[in-house]
Amino acid sequence: MLSARAVARRNFASFSKIPNVSKDLQSRVPPYAKLLTNLEKVHKITNNEPLTLAEKILYSHLTNPEESLGGSTGVSAFRDIRGKEYLKLSPDRVAMQDASAQMAMLQFMTTGLPNTSVPTSIHCDHLVVGKNGEEYDLPISKEANKEVFDFLESCSKKYGITFWGPGSGIIHQIVLENYSAPGLMMLGTDSHTPNAGGLGAIAIGVGGADAVDAMTATPWELKAPKVMGVKLTGKLSGWSAPKDIITTIAGKLTVRGGTGYILEYFGEGVDSLSCTGMATICNMGAEVGATTSLFPYNDAHRRYLAATGRKQVADAADVALNEYNFLKSDQNAQYDDILEINLSELEPTINGPFTPDLSTKVSEYAETSLKENWPQNISVGLIGSCTNSSYQDMSRVIDLVNQAAKAGLKPKIPFFVTPGSEQIRATLERDGIMKTFTDNGAIVLGNACGPCIGQWDRGDVPKDTKQTNSIFTSFNRNFRARNDGNRNTMNFLTSPEIVTAMIYSGDAQFNPLKNSITTPDGKKFTFKAPKGDELPQRGFEHGRDIFYPENDPKPNAEIPVKVSPDSDRLQLLEPFKPWDGKELKTTVLLKVKGKCTTDHISAAGVWLKYKGHLENISYNTLIGAQNYETDEVNKVYDLDGKGYDIPGLMMKWKDEQRPWVVLAEHNYGEGSAREHAALSPRYLGGEIILVKSFARIHETNLKKQGMLPLTFADEADFDKICSGDVLETVNLADMVAKNGDNGGELDVKVTKRNGETFIIKAKHTMSKDQINFFKAGSAINFIGEQRRNV
């Protein structure tokens, strides 16, 4: 009888047509032979049931297909997995941005491992403030964040992590240019990680503790997503752009409509899109709550891989597709739902304010803006970011700038441009596009996130103003106060082409598709539909070597990683206490009203500098939340009626050893993959979060930190509970004893302040592994226990 190792060798050999690649690219090619071997096991278990592309990639990364799918023989049983069963997966790669990497590395350090188990990269893009341009901004940001950048660089050297320093570019653009590949599975500590799905990868945004799972070769757990097929027909033309596809989808699905789904694009319309256009669409799939989004491997991917120096990756993908049928869905594969978009009929859209799913067609925006009392004067236009900084985006935009310049027009409002990477910046500079921008009044910011994530030192509007103002951006998210810290700034999301046209008018009544602008000589000027190049005709320019890291660095155990006890930026972690085996008894500290994103729970902007210091960043916990009972923001009341800011009362109750619970409404934790939104409540004494529904990433982050996330079985019970009431679990011990397999419900006893008591039903989604996290106090505690017991 053959050993398991011999079987593996035989199976891998059966996929010998997969070509070898050069040493410098080996870590950047998915392990196709291994994945195809796993997929053979999946086909055997499921009786060759047709699979979607998402299922092929996801299930080929199962740590143990027999364990995850062994009880799923037969069509009905296999289909029943989606949305119900947990999968244990082995990702190929991890990518982290500098803000979230701090806490991820602090957690990784507690495991005592000498190196990461999968290729990992850190990207310094979130801590660079945008104001006057790269030459001015970058040195200031590097000096202000030197301690953090030095910490991340020393961690990278010690553990063999690729370190992309400040100024190199935005994580998602760099991943697309260097690491994403068809069939790859990657975790990223940023909610817009699905950007890599534009190149055929399963790329999922997670918290730092989830990233540590992959970095330590701990099987990563995910509830098997449902798969929504998005059928694209027709072809984009004129002003319509890839951004309009996803902003239209957001308007149809809303910010919750994709929760629990992977969005898988198919149809003849796919082949009319560029690879970077597909990345734009996948990037903003996060705004509908999708687990991730992806496109099937096609010629556009092949062209992009070749243009970015990865033709060998394309050659391997060609064989995986054509010889082994891997990188596309099977004929007759079943989707849980299908959404159809006719690209030929698509009109540019403008989404906002304050939510990315409020979608208005450009032809209807003028009338709608008057009806909704939105500002009629647009104050600033911003383009670029991880969502829309490709060469194609910029070449189409510069066509509009050239049209306007030829007519004698200059922008009427400030115009900011953010390149996505050093490669993009250098190519734009070589081709004269950068000079055209600056000659026409644009401020070109550094290769970093900048205003998109709140790192914007804005000077045209007072920071304490109560007056509303509007900005037009090509960004991906527009929550209140996100971009400039001003709750009265309305961010309208649209394509970079529409943003650029609008800066020449500055008027909400202007429709660039049909309206004209009066030139200085009194003539009427109307924009023509923009044109651009999918890829640079002369290839991409490398740019400045200083912004490129060593490829595949080796770990060096001799490198010291120091954290000063006096630092206000970095703080070593103390393990959370394990569960004591008793029922949880908590007091309601706050009922949250309406939308409560991770920006509300753990604000970014000026707070980003404390991402590595749990105590200091916890002073921002839920400061953006609105009190359901009083309508006040960041205001709660103690049992004696004395008022506090929200983190202030949390700290007081922590000192008094009074565990607390927060109640909230739908899609709680929507937005960024910000694990501090779970870490800080846990640190401040929270034990339960009880809501009407959760956003996926945040619910997982809460579980990873040892908190108990629950949802109302009957949403009407939300109205029966007030701040100051006591909530006590009744059968938690039984749920834990059954490893979460208790029917998915938990009884909670409510004691009103007048002594009245009643029982409500709550739902949970805790798996066996997540119960282990809860018992240990956190996922990191559990991983550490396992490592110590080996």
C-alpha cells in the first residue's frame, strides 16, 4: 500500500505539464500541482459535481478536503455546505498594510516562531499624510512615524517578510503588480484585499489575528460562502467605466446584499474589461459586504502579467486552465443567485453621500442634489487611490485634461492625484502625464493611501466647520468624517473620469456628458468621451530603486525587535484572560442608533498613529457612535445618571470590574478590516456584542479576540432593552460543552433596572475552533497553547 507521501508524489506528478518558473518567481506562482491534487480529492468526494470558479479555488486550498467535505457526498449534501459549514483553509500568501501590521506582528511575536510559514509582505501606505505633494509630505510622514516604520522593518528582517517602505505604493496596487495570480488564495489585513480578484485570485480581507493563522500554518477557518454569479453582457463605451459597474451593483445590492457571498463574474462582457478594470470592481465588492470577488482567467490577465514581468506566471496559468480546466467554472455550475448587468446600457453613476450604496445616475444627479439639499458647489476633486490609479484610469483622465487645456480651461477647484505605486508614478512621469497634471493645477500626492483613508491635511475647509461641503472622489468608501475628519463633508464616489470633468465646473448641476462650459474667450466647450490605453505602449517604468525591497528575504534571528516601555506608539500585548467557565453577566453600556461602521467603532485619521498601542487607541472606541436613547454622539450615562464619553465609561466600568455589552442595529462593523474595533472593546472590559446583524469581518474579529458576538433571534427584542439593564447568558456553558453545536441559539436573561426579568433568544455562529478561542481568551492564546504543547 502506498504511503500518503507517495500518493502525494504520484498525484503531483500527474500534473507535470505545469511549467517550472525561475527562482525569483517561485514564490509568486500558486502551487498549481498541489491545488489540482486537492481538487481531485474534492471531485471524488462530491461525485464530480460541477463547481464554480470560486469553489474550485477555495476548495483546492482546503487543509484536509476529506475532513471539510467528507460528509458531503451527493449533490444536495454538497450544496448544503454553502453558508452553513466552516472550511479549514491553507492560504498561499499574506499581505499587511502598516496600520494593521503593527498589531498583527505584535500578536505573531507571541507565538515564538522564527519565521512566517507562507510568503508575507508589509506595505507602508496608511501612515503617509497627504497635503502638498510627495516631496513635501513623505519626509514629514517618515519622521513622524519613524518608530513604527523601524519596528515593522525590523520585524520583516527578523521573520523573513518582504518590506515595502513608505512611498513605495498602496498595498493593493503593489499586490496586483507583483503577487496576485490566477488561482491564488491570499489573506490581507485590509478590507479591500479583494482587489487582487481582478487577476483571478481569491483574496480575502481579514483582521490581524486571522493573518497570524496563515503566518503560523494554522488552518484558517471560513464559513463556506454562497456564490453569486454576476453576468456581464454587452460592452462598456463612451463615459462608462469599470467603476460604474460596481457602483451600480452597490446600488442594487446595498451594503448588506453581498454578505456571505463571493461575487463571481462571468459572461461575454468580461472579455471587454482590462485586468485593472476588473481589480477596481473587485476592490469595491467589499462595499456590498461580499467575502471577496473574482474574475475568470482570460487574455486581459495574460497581457497584464506579461506587462508586469510575470509572463512565466501566465504560462503556468495557461496550462492550469487549458490542460486541467482549473481557472474557470465548470459547465452547469450552480450559483446561489445571479445578477445581470448589461454594460452597453450602463450609465456613469455617483454614489453617496455617507454610504457607498446610495447610487444616482449622472443624468439624474443635478435634480437629485437639489431635492436632497446637497451642496451645489463642489469643493475638491480627488482621483487615484487603490481603487482607480491604473495606467488606463490615468490615461483616460489625462485625455480630458488635455481637452480642457486645449480649450483654455483650468480647474475651478483643488484637484489631487494619488498614484497607486512607484511603478505607476514612474510610468506616468515618463509618458508626460505627470507634467500635464501639474501644469494644469493638480497636486500629485505621494504613492500612498492619503485622503482615501483619512490621511489628508486638508486646508480649504476649517476642521471645526458646521457647514456641509461636497467632494468628488474616485475612492471606494465614503462614511461620514472618513476622509478629512469632518462629519459635514459629503464624499460622492464616482469614476476618475467624472471627477476630473467636474473639477472644471465645480457645479453640482453640471452633467459632463451633455452640458457645456464657457471658455475664457466666450465659447462653449463640451467634453468628448475620454479615451485611453489599457497598458502603457512602451511598457511599465521601474522607477526609483529605493522604493523596491529585496525579493524573498530570508529570516535573520539575530535582528532585534525592540519596543520601548515608554513608547506611546507601540505596546507589547498582555494576553486576555481565558473564560472562567461561568455564564456571562453584563450591563448594557450603550444602544447604538443606525449605521455603525468600523470607522465609528475605531476611528482612523489621527488615531492611526496608535495602531500599535492598544491602550492609547482604545481611547477612540465607539466615539463616532450615536446613542439610540438620546441621539447624542459619543455620549453615555452611568447608572447614577452622570454623563461620560463612551470610552470613558468603558474604562470606569472596567476599573469597577463591571463587564459590559453593547447593542446595535444592522450590519454592525461594516467597512474596514479593522481588528482594533474588536481588540479595544475586549481590552476595555466588553464581553458581548448583541446586534441585529453583523458584517462578516467584524464578527470574525470579535470571535478571534475572545468576545461573544450574538444576534437577536427576534429583532423586536432590541426595543425591550435599555442602557443599564443586565444581560446574563443562561446556557453558555452548554453551548461551549457542545463546541457550539447546540442549534445556534443562546438564551439571555434580561433584568430591567426596576427588577423585571424576561428571557430573549439570541443566535450565534460559533464553530468548534471559535469556541476554543473563546475558552482560551483569544485566538492568539489558543495558537500559543498549541505551539507550547507540540
